[in-house]
Amino acid sequence: MTTNRLIAFNKPYGVVSQFSSHEKHDSLKQYITESGFYPAGRLDTDSEGLLLLTNDGHLQAKIAEPKFKLEKTYWAQVEGLISLPTLERLAQGVELKEFTTAPAKVAMLDEPTCLWLRDPPIRERKSIPTSWLSITIKEGKNRQVRRMCAAVGFPCLRLVRVQIGDFNLFDHGPALGEWNFIAVNQLFK
């Protein structure tokens, strides 16, 4: 009988969240050697950070399905100096093309010193400053955080998922491009 386990993977920029080969990008099979594990949710190719994988379908649903309301926290570097009223708009929910997002937890961040350098680096414009935000959502719809930031006039330059549930990448997680097994109770305390 196989033990249900959970993998925390620190996904680099440019890696697709699938095991099947991709014509342009590395896939999970270039990083994760365990068989029978599947992503519990997605993390876009151009996003970085925490991706959970499991070999248990029920656990996968509990992590990925919005109905379970498992919080996911992202650090977003956006173009421009963001204001308090804009933070409040993000927190209240943002109207997107096909839906309005649920309220989110949003806060300004100093530029994180614990992050790795991104390869390739983000585009920089000398005349346009950037801001860092922490955004916690429960929905996780397609490219939601990027779309929220763009909808309030602050395009996302870099997006790093740092936490899912109670598991924080910087407290217990692996280094960039690495993975480790974690206990389910690290996710749901």
C-alpha cells in the first residue's frame, strides 16, 4: 500500500506545472523524480515559488479546489508606486472580465531580501519605479493575481507564491528548483 505523501516544490520561472514534455519550457519531470505525484493546483509558467504535489486525489482536491478556501499568498512586484486606495481596491475585490474577485488580504512589502535572482531578470525601466505587495487569496482562478494587479493599473512584473495554507516556503521549503516531502499537518494546522 502506497503512503500518501505531499511534495513541496520551489518552481523556477519558466517551468510548466505538468510532467508531460513541453516544446519550449522545462516541465516538472526535469526536477521531480518521484512517480505517481500530480500538481495540486497550478502555478503559471511565468510565476515562481511554492507548488504542491500529491499522490492522493482527495488531498489534491482539498488543496486546489476553491470551495475548500485554502489561502494562497503571493508576493507581487508591480510596475509603479502603488497607493493606499489601490491596495484597498485590491482588498475589496476587483472586477475582472468574467467575474469579480473575492476580498483578499493585501499589504505593501519592502523588497524581499530572501528571494533568489530571477533568470531571466524582470524588465526594468529606469523612469518607472516598482512596488512589492503581499496578496492572499482563496480562489486561485486563472492568472488571478496578475489580472487583479493589471485591473487596478499596476502590471505584475514578478509573481512568487510563498505560502499555501499554513506551509510557508521560507520557513520549511526547499531551495529554488528543489523539492522535499512534507507532512500534511504542515499544511493544515
